[in-house]
Amino acid sequence: MEALYKDSDSFGEINVFDDGKYRILSFAEGDEQSRMQIAAPHVLQNDYTQAMLLSLLFTPQPKRVCILGLGGGSLLNALYHAIPKVNIAAIELREKVIDAANRFFKLPIGKRIEIINTDALLFLTDHKYRKFDILFTDIYQSNGIDEKALTQHFIEASAGAIKEQGTLVINCWDDQINNQTLVETLNEKFQQIIGVDTGSGNWVIVATNSRIEPNNKQTKLEATKLSNKLEIPLTKWTSKIKYIK
């Protein structure tokens, strides 16, 4: 695999690799932060990113979406391609990550996209934007998830940035499956909470105030439609849903 780009900042390394078919963003040896299929950059490759889009079953036509943690822009690319007229704000702390994403990961460009170089918690607590329909939290550094993303303060700030019937999506390691403190914090803010163990080390949580039954006939039909639109096997992830609340 060819190394296209190597740099670093105060948070660690930033590497981009390419094998001719896929392009990978990495923050450390053995780490895969983002994977893009070069011929189809809008098609999500990582299991956890696919599972995160179960949120579209709860909030099917979002007008405003926020992504905390740009990475290689996989979620941004998929949402922009699949949802006409959606406005997307992507928040990224590391300026060099933004530069690498723009240079190597074919980010779409347009008036519906805003990439903001700032700290995610600062953005949430100093929120000057209209509230979002879906808020995705995918904040990782070289040594794993940014632990502040799981704190009560961060969850409360996230809930405050979402519309009343909106949805919060959190990508974390599967060692958080039994984190009761996190569950209790989410319980205070949301009516329905599900989790998905991707089987690849990630535990994806979807917390929402829009109740649905993910395994009923209508929801499965909607999941099939979304699978076709997103060009990913979303129905695979509905079968792995665990009800938390």
C-alpha cells in the first residue's frame, strides 16, 4: 500500500494510504480512521459508519445534520449523496485532518456543506446555529475515542443542539456496551435508545425522541429502500439492534 501523505500535529500522526482501490486515513500504526472506495466515495466502507445510518430510520428526511469528527468525510459524502437538499455541518478539531480530507477524500463542495475547524464541545456549548435533525458523534484520536464525548456534560450539550424529534448517534468502542452511567444520561434526554454491536470493535448508539419499532414489517421495508439508496446493506444492521430503552 502506497503512502500518499504523512504529517503530524500536536495530537499525533496523520497518514493517508492508497492501494489503487481504497484510500485510508490513519492516525497511528494499525489504525484505520476512514476508508474510501476511490471509484465510489459516497458508498460507506466501514461497518460502524453503515450502522450509524440506522438513524435515518428514525429521522428519514433530515434537513440539517451535524457530524462531530470529520475524519476522511465518509459520513458527509454518503449523506450528501443520498439526501437531496440536506445541509451538513462537519466539526473537526484538527486543521490538518481537514486539509487531508479535502485533498485526498473527494469531499463534495457546495453551499449545503460547512466544515468548521473547532473543538466539538466548544461548538455545542456555544451553539449559534439552528438545531439539527441528526447529530453524529465520531470523535477519535490515535489512542481511541475522545472520552469527553461520553460524559454527561457532552451528552447534555448534544441533546441541546438537536430538534425535539431529533436523533443523536454515538460511535464508541464495544467496551462501552455495559456503561450504565452513559445509558442513564441518555435516558434522561431521549425516549428511545438502541445499540448495535458491529462485531468489528465498535458499539453504535442511536438515541432519539422519534419512536419506531426497528424490526416490524414497515421498518424493514424502509430499511430496504435506504439500503438501495445508500448502496449499503442497512438491513444487515437492523437485525443486530439491541433495545436499550
